[in-house]
Amino acid sequence: PGYRGQQYIMECERHSGDYQHWRNWGSHCQTPKIQSIRRIRH
């Protein structure tokens, strides 16, 4: 699932409008890897 999450975020970066959707997805899967990616996005 970790790899899938990374791919999902990569696609999100392309679609700024999907950012909201990504946030919802992140809440569903709260993992350390996701937090790390969030830090980079900020």
C-alpha cells in the first residue's frame, strides 16, 4: 500500500484540483510515509 500511496500523490501533484481528494485519502491511511510526503508538499 505504501507504493500505491506514493503513486497517488504523484498524480495529485499533476492535478492541483485533486489536492482536496488527496487530503481525504491521506486521512484514511495515516502512515509515517504519508506524513513525510506531506512535509515535502508544504
